[in-house]
Amino acid sequence: MNISQVAKLTGLSAKSIRFYESKGVINLPLRGENGYRYYTEEIVEQLKLVARSRMVGFSLDECKSLVELANDPTRHSCDVKATANQKLVEVREKLSQLQQIEKQLTQWINDCPGDNNPDCPIIDNLKGNQK
């Protein structure tokens, strides 16, 4: 398969596919005498795994590890589960931080009269000049 066919199958752009190749996240495709890349079904599956992993927040390095685990017939599901559990911990931490940000922004918005006067408690808070 060529890169445009793989892009259609995976939902990734050709640029993203080449990026994942350059970073060693997936196996390198074969090259013909003309220099064109030829992708195997195995690489397509790796790219699908990477695309889905990225959608749920895994980093590039984590994707590379997941591809390595997927390619390892002697892998242990506990290793995969540990990776997913660690990501879940990180997501929950980010959610907590976002909830704190939401609370702060809500407070500032509620404190701001939103009128035509120049006084703005949001700006005052952002500058560290809380009134």
C-alpha cells in the first residue's frame, strides 16, 4: 500500500505517518527501487494503534511503548494495563486541575460587572491586584 491509501485507512495525514516513522514510533516501511514507501498490513495496524492511542491522550513515547508491546507476542497484559492505569491517573489529575481552573474562572466572571466601566476584577486578579 502507498502512503495515501494508508492515510485513508488510518485517518492520519501523510505528514503524520512520516512523522511517526521519523520518531521510530512505528516500523519503517519497505522502499521500492523508486524510493516510494510501501506499507504492510502490520504497519497499518501499528498506525491505527497510534492514532487511537493519541486520541485518548497517550504521548508519543507511550505510543511507541504500546506499539512495542503490541508487536511482542510474549507481552503480558499486566504491562499494558499498567500503562493504561498510569494514563488514567494523569487524566484524573488534569481533570482536577481543570476543575480548579473552572472554579476560579467562574468566580472571576461572577465578580466582574461586565459593564462599560474600566474597572475589571478579572484583570485585577490576573495582575495579582485583587481588591
